[in-house]
Amino acid sequence: MNIVVFCPNLIGDTVMATPAIRALREHFPGARLTALVRPQVAPVLDGNPWFDEVVRAHHKSGRIEERNPAVIRRLRQGRHDVAILLPNSFRSAWTAWRSGIPRRVGYVRYGRGLLLTDRLLPPRDATGKYLPTPIVEYYLALAGLLGCRGASVRLELRTTDDDERAADRAAAILGLGGDRPLVCLNTGGAFGPAKNWPAASFAEVARRLVAERGASVLVLCGPAERDSAREIVRLADHPDVASLADLPTSLGLSKAFVRRASLLVTTDSGPRHFAAAFGTPVVTLFGPTHIAWTRTYHPAAVHLIRPVPCGPCQRPVCPEGHHRCMRELSPESVFHAACRLLDGGSHRRTGRHPGEALTRRGTIGQEAGA
């Protein structure tokens, strides 16, 4: 069998797709598995043992070979038997149909039902609104249509040798090392500024982790978060608080540091899911987003949320303009949550991932295939 997996468009969602991808590989050990993935997301999957081929694709790419016409030609040449459409977009179903893939598996969303051969109906409540469903299970249900049943919900990532060497170089430059626990901080994300926690709050937590817990603190960042990372370091004003802002950044470098860390403190963004995949304890600061959509089943995770009447709004920019859901999360509560995880971190670096015993339960509403 020749299977192409249309991967999610966001970093965190791609990590949450790893149980479904692993289930496909385990259920079809002799199949040829191809990933269709956005170029900026592809490094999330670097080092994984599942895919035989990775096709980078984005309809707005500056590279001709990554634009839709070239991608469709390549998929046609690949003669795939099945397309698993993890994104809900009409474009993904249209691309699979145009590529001549005979079996197309996906959720009935955005008017694309007629383009699918195997359809799932997303769960809704009595009023017709979508029910918050953990994305891990949402994706596993699609793999279930191909016979992948009872799969583990454990997230899984790998790093490459290049990732680890880049982390070694960065650690040497920044003076990270020794026996001190490494705590990584992460702010921002592709979702929008509504997820951001104030730089001054991150800086206060960083100072206390250094002074009271003897930690080294590293602020992670991508190209779009360099300024906020520098601001956290400036406000913390301590030699043991550093950032990646002035070094070459990459997803692989962030993955390597999250894997090595004793703790990650983060907004609800991609690196939060890195932590779950590597078994790294994590404190996640929730504001505008609903926890139920992104449950990771990670036992060494603490979720902090400041309930407000207007939330969670699921908006990338605060529609009320006050951003209370994030501003009113106190540094004190974050610091104490971090300490609890640092004190209970004996599960780290065991041979078995702490979430390995968990398996998927429950079903998603299914519509008969055409």
C-alpha cells in the first residue's frame, strides 16, 4: 500500500498527529508512507522513523516545486492508494482529489464531503456546535478508519545529530552546562498575540528560578520572537538567564533544548507539545485557547488558567482589548507550579515514556464511506 499523510499546518498539531502516524506505520509495516507537510513545519518530523518520503508543500511558497501544480504532479507520479487528510481544509481534499488518489480519508468540514471517500463527522453538541475534542484522538480516529485500533496516545519526537550538535554549540556559547537544572521558557506562537504572557512576568519567574532553585534559564525563540526573548533577558538582568535570540535558531535546536531541559514554562504553543513528546515536565499558561482541544495526556504537565467571563475566546487577538486571561496569571503561581514539577522530576529520562501505557478510548461519529 502507498499512503500519503497530509500533515497539519501548525507545529503543535503536527506533534499531536504523531500517535496517528505511528499507528499507520505499525499497522502497515510494509507500506510506503509519504508525508505532505508545510516547509516551516517539516523539521518537527526530522529524525522520525515512519516516513519513506517527505514532500514539502505550500500554495504560497516561493519555490515552484512546493506550489500546488508541482505537488499535484508529484503525487500523481507517486500513484498513492490512500490519502489521510489531517487538516480540515477544503484545499487538502481538493489536492488529494486532483492528484488522482482513489481513497481519501478525512473529516466532513468546510464543504468538502463530496471530495472524500471515507468520511468522519466531527462531534457536535445538541445545538450543532463542535464539541472540544483532543486533537490526538481526533487524528487517531482517521487512522482507525484504516484499521488502526487501540493505538497509544503517546506523543513522540526525535532529534537529529545535527540538532544535538547545534544545541551543544549554543550551550557552550551561552555558558549553559554543569549540574544545574536547565529551565526553558517559551513565549509567543503562530496563533497570535493573544497567547502571549508579559515579558516582565516571564522575567520575574526566571529571576526566582535562578536565585531560589539554582537553575540556568534559557529563553527559546523563533525568528518572530527574538525581540520578546531579548526583553525577558533584559528585564531578568541576571547572567544565568540567556536566550537564543542572537544565535541561529531552528525548530531542531528548540527540540534539542526541550529534550534536555528539566522543565519548560510555556504558552500554549508548539514547544509545549515538544515537552510532552520528550517527557519533559511542563507548565503551560493558557488564556484564549481551550485546553480540551490540545490535551496531551502528559503526566508531568501543569495547566494554569485565569478564568475570565469572556474566555476562552479562541481568538488570536483579544477582542476586548484588556487581555486579562494572560495578564492576570501571576508570576507567583507560575513559579510555585514550576517548583512542584522540579521537585517531582524523578520520572525524567527513564527508558519508558511516562504516558506509554495510555491508549485511545472512545469513538468519533462516523459517516459511511461513499
